[in-house]
Amino acid sequence: MDRIERTLTAGRHLADWRRVYVIAAVPLFLAGIPYLGVDLAVFFFVIAALWLAGERRVLFSLLLALGIATALCAGCAAVFAFGLPAIR
């Protein structure tokens, strides 16, 4: 096995563990909704998922997470007749 094959194999192994961590973060996301509210739980989940996916640009991650959380909460507020739990 040459050096390139070893690097590719190590990269695949790391990618497998990243998937496991994202899957493990979903129950934490769901458990955090009653305590943090939907908006903050989505924000932190998106940041964690981006970080686990290898994104290291902080400003991009913060803005993307903020945009996704805002769009999700605004969409839910427009669609649902009842409010979602949020920090008041």
C-alpha cells in the first residue's frame, strides 16, 4: 500500500467517524429544544454539523447557521398556528 492509498484510507475512516458524530448530535439537538428553544438549538446544531464536516471559516459558519435558524423559525411562525418553544 503506497502513501496515497494510506492517506485516502485514513480520510475515509475519519469521514466515517464524522458521520457517527453528526448522527449522535441529532438526539442532543432534540433534547436541547425544550431548554434552548428551537432557534438556538438549530443554530448550535448547524454550527456543530458544519464543524464536523470540516468547515473552519468562523464567519461563514456563524452567518450560515444564523440564516438557517432564522429562515426555519420564520417559516414555522408563518405555517404553524401555535408557537414553538423559544427563549422569552
